[in-house]
Amino acid sequence: MPSALSSISADPSANLAVDPSPDLAAFRIAVEPYYRPVGDEIAVFEAAWRHRLPVMLKGPTGCGKTRFVEHMAWRLGRPLITVAAHEDMTAADLAGRFLLAPEGTVWQDGPLTQAVRHGALCYLDEIVEARQDTTVVIHPLTDARRLLPLEKRNEQVRAHEDFQLVISYNPGYQSAVKDLKESTKQRFVAIAFDYPAPELEAEIVMREAGADLALARILVAIAACSRNLRGQGLDEGASTRMLIHAGRLASGGVSLEAAVEAAIVLPITDDADMRRALNAAISACLP
């Protein structure tokens, strides 16, 4: 059960809440999300859940990190509150803020606070997109304290026993400007993700795109060609998500060439020379 609040503001209006016991049914996942494990990631996550350890998912874009979190929330029977991090996100966007209402000034819990109070999984997607002065708000939640300080309410919220924090980021986008502090990284159990092996990736594309095996294998071969160009003009190769998009277009009647152009080549680069090089590599994979 959620712990009692350790301190409450002396201002009576500050003690009001828009919804002190929100219905998190909308955040529950009723149908099992398809996820094909590639290693021991499920066992590691479940062990972290049992010990209430925060988890960090590291891997390239479109490799299945978000689907994995959705699958684990369904598997554990917990609500999942997802926050897409961005550079304008503030600590108040996570924790909450005061709002004006007909009855006066009321407090509105942010998504992180809702998850902390009521025992949901909170998934902060692409956490490095947020400013570092924003991400430090999670530090007290990621050690033995499991506390969320709400300075504006003069309140410390102890995490519900079922609360778990999950973050994700793409190490390929690290830079001196956008990277997690070491003091943040070392608070998490890390699970590394990458694109699946070819046969497994073809199986995933078949399942998600409704494509046949031959088409799935062609798309996986195209992905391999694009990934070989990473660092030679491409920041990223074609993701599994891109292959699924191309597979859906091709299965829906679009020619394979047009599907690959629309779902892979055009989104992946704006450089005309790079597109020509990519198309030349892809042409060798087409039947």
C-alpha cells in the first residue's frame, strides 16, 4: 500500500489534489503485446522488479525497447505510464504543478508522481533528450530511499511498493551535450538491446507486418546493407520498426521498391549522395 506522506504543506490550499486516487485502469495493458525475446532480458527485468531496482534500456532506435517495456508491464500486471522526454521538459512536467480551479489553487500530480503514489511502472523514453537539471529529480527514487521530493508542496512521497522506474536511451546519440551523468547511469540495472539476428528479425517482421517469409528476408537483407553504412554517412541503419513499416506497405499492394523508398530510404537520410549510395546497396538485395 502507498506509504503516508512524510510532510504536508502548511498552506491548506496546497493540500488539495485534483484527483488523490486516480483510476489507472487506462494505463493497464489488457492484451499481451507481441515481444520476441532475444536473450535473458525478461529474466533480468523480472529479477530487477522483485528487488525494486530501476532499469535502464540501452539500444538503437526502433530495436524493441518500448515494446519490451509494454510486454513486461503486461506480464507483471502493472499499469504503465510512459513519458517521452524532450529538451523543454521541466521537473514540474514530471512531478506536478499547482493549477487554478473553481475551488481555488489545486495540485495536479505529474505522471512520475502518479506512478510513484499508485504503484505503476514509469517509463521515461529517450531520457537524454531531457535537460540534466530535470533528470536529477529521479535520483532519490533510484536508491534505497525511494522518495520523490515535491518541493512546491513541501512533501516527500514514498514510493508505492510496486513502483518501478524504467528509462531508455540510444547510446549512438551520445555527445558532450546530450548524455546521462555517471551519477545517474550508475543507479540503474542496464539491459542492452540491439537489432535481432537475421532469422529472428525476419520472424518479427513476418509477425508484425503480415509479410511472408521471402519478403521478410529481403527486408532484413536491406537492413543489413544500410547498417553497414553506419558511420559512413548514416547515423543509423534501418531499424526493425522501419522494416515492419516497409513490410506493411508491400503487403498492402505497394511495390517493394516504392515501399522501401518510402519506409526506409527517405526517412533515414536527407543527403542526396547518401540516398544514391543506399539505393545502390539496396538494389543488390532486391529480386
